[in-house]
Amino acid sequence: MVDKSLKILVVDDFPTMRRIVRNLLKELGFENVDEAEDGAQGLEKLRTGGFQFVVSDWNMPNLDGLEMLKQIRLDPALKSLPVLMVTAEAKKENIVAAAQAGANGYVVKPFTSATLEEKLNKIFEKMAG
Amino acid sequence: MSAESMPEAENTSAEAMPAESAGAVDLIHRIASLTRMLRENMRELGLDQAIKNAAEAIPDARDRLRYVAQMTEKAANRVLNATDAAGPIQDGLTRTARGLDERWGAWFAQPVEMDAARQLVKDTRSFLADVPAQAQATQSHLMEIVMAQDFQDLTGQVIMRMMDVVGAIERELLQVLLDNADISSERREEVNSLLNGPQVNPEGKTDVVTSQDQVDDLLASLGF
């Protein structure tokens, strides 16, 4: 079973999307959620420690989601952190690039809560296994 | 007085022209040259107007897009606020009903003394009396969600007008290109980038996914 007290970071430049993702996570039982408004702020928060999961947008100012993912994978303290990309970027080369950069899942917007739950569970299963 | 003297002077010279020795051929050349100059000036004026229109349309378009962004954000917040407010009401009703049901279940399984039963009846009646007000509160939050959709009408109109503006700019810019260069065919070059935002028109594009299933299939083919 997944530990519902897992600390999750939601990274998105749109406040409404952060709120929607946070609400969906709450619906799934995850209440320990923090937010960042771009990749740079996301990395900063992640480096202060304590996070076990990241849900990130791609297209953001300052540092985009893919660059943030690459830097997470390069950081010895963060490199095994699971990252789920939730993004409107829907070109095949985007998905390939995210997979190559080490994303653990890829959800295209607009998405349903069922999709988000399914992808989260899939990642948790792999983490446990 | 001086304004009147100008046409007089022109009339004099115009009347004098046919009398000049250069003759009719020269006159035709001069008229042709004037006509060409006039056409060029008119075209230049037309272009000036087109460029002016385009320059004026762009800040207007920016304002309209900002308006759409603001309206949609406001609507999203209204909906999220309403659901945030309605959630605890529903949770409260569920919790109280479940609690009373359990107490009734226990009482039927093993009837206890009159005092406890009286309290249970009293609590149940107070809950029943309270339900319509709670339901009404939830109903008003649902109504707020419905009302928040009013942005669609407004942004829809703005977007339709934006499309007209974009169309006009495209036409005018194309005219500028056609007037100033020998361009026989329009050529669209897709910017190849990983930051494209939502696919507004994915039909017929082979490099784009249109559903989560396609994302999953692609990832599976990559060994994920």
C-alpha cells in the first residue's frame, strides 16, 4: 500500500492548474502537497529535502519541466526521485524526450482524475517492486 | 487673397501648355508620368494604412488575449472556491447521517433506556430539520459553478473577433509581401521545438498524440 503521507511537489506556472492537481491529489488521499511556480523554484524546494514525489508541467518560465527533470537526474541527492510529467505538450518527440530524460510517467492535458490516479499507482507499484 | 491667386496661376500655365513647341507627344509623356506617380503614391498610401492598421491591431489583440486569460482564470477560481465550500457541507451531512444510522442500528439491536432513546430521536429530528438548509447551501454553490461558465460566452466573442483581426493582419502583411517582392507561393515553415503548448488542431498530424492511450502506447514501445 502507498504511504498517503508522502510529500509531493506540484510544479506548474498556472495557479489554477496547481490547485486542480492539488485537489485531485487530495481526493486520492494525498494531503502533504507543496507547490512551485516554475522549474527553478521547484529545484530549490526539492533541494531543501523531504519530497518523495514530483508532479511537473513542462512549459514554464525560467526553467522548464524537462530541464528541471534533467537536473534532478544529475543531482546525487535527487536522482531517484519519481517525476510524473503532466503537460499540454503532445508531440511524439516530447514524449520520447521526456522518457529519455528519465520521466517516470507522462500525462497529457486535459486529463481526468482517473488517468492521474492510474499513472500515480503505476509509478508507486514500480517503486515498491 | 493669396489662396485665390494660386489656381489662377495654375490655370494660366495649363492654358499656356498647348501653345508650347514641344507639342502633343510631350504632353502625353507628362500625363503618363503624373499618372504613374499618382498610382505609386496611392499604393504607398495604401501600404501605410495597412501597416498602421496592423500596428494598431497588435496591442488591441494583446489586450483581448489578456482579457481571455483573466476571464478564464477568474472562472476557474470561482468554480474551485465553490467546490471547496460545498465539500465540507456534504462531508458533514454524510458524517452526521452515518453517526445517527449507527446509533439507530445499535438501538434496534439492543433497545436501551428511555433517556438515550429520547436523545436519539431529538438528534435525528434536529438533523432532519437541518438538511434542507444544508442542501440549499450546496445548491447555491452548484449555481455559482453554473454561473462561472458565463466566461465562455464572453471569451468566445472576443476570440471570434481576434480571429478576424488575425485574418486582417495576415491579409495586409501578405499584400505588403506581394507588393514588395516576387513571391509566387506562400510557404509555411513549422517551427521545430519542444515547447508548442496544447495542440489546437491535431487532426491529420502524424507527429502528435491525441489521447492518453497513444501516450501510453508510445511509452510502452520505448520500454516503459
